[in-house]
Amino acid sequence: MVGITYRQLDYWARTGFMVPSLQQARGSGSQRLYSFADLVQLKVIKKLLDAGMDLRRIRSAFGALSGQKSSWSWEDGEVTLASDGASIYALRSPEEVIDLLQKGQGVFGVALGPLVEEVAGEVHQLSRTSEVEEGYRASTSRSEVI
């Protein structure tokens, strides 16, 4: 389902990296049961590994994420994880980007969409103000001439 071998899952469970939430294996022949949130995490891990991120960095990033878990959950889909190959970032909104490998260090980001809309609105407002002022000057200068 997530594309990770049984052997890898076993290793991660034994080392405490990715322990199943519902049921851990207890002896030979027992099963591990993973929750939906566990499956989402495993899928994310697989995607990061496939993209070339090393497991040590993924472990570190997941550790940082678990420290911030009070404000989000794996199931809500509101967080986007991104990587530039050197670090892993959690994006909650265009204004909130967190570098997970730098102890949750905030990263400054500018979302261009809202910025473009803001500037366009200000330019439009400025042009309307300018038109009104020109109309006022024109009417004032006529009244002085008369």
C-alpha cells in the first residue's frame, strides 16, 4: 500500500522511528496494525526517500514535526512538506514555512499571489484618487478664472 518493505517497517518499528499506533508486533507470527495517520506518515517517508532525502534527515524532520503536533494532525492534510534536497520544510500557509531540520526555525517566505493582488488594489486605488484630485483641480481652476 505504501511501497515500503516488511523488513524496512520491522527495522523502523524496532528502532522506534515508525512504531504502529494500533498494535505492535509481539513475537513471531504477530501482526502490526497501522492507523490511517501512520499510513500517511509512511507514504510521506517513502516519497522523501524516493526524492533522494536520506533517512537521518527524515527522522530529524519527523522529530521536529511531532514536537509541533498540537496545532495539526497527519490526517487533516493542511500541512505541505517540501524539500530542496538539503532540508525539509513544513508549509502551513504561504506565510508560515518552518525548516524542520533547523530545530523548527521559521523561514521567511513571500506568497506572490496575494502580494500581486495587494499591489494591484493599491494601484487601482491610487489611480482613482489621482482622477478625483485632477477633477478637483480642474474645477477649482475654472472657478478661479471666472
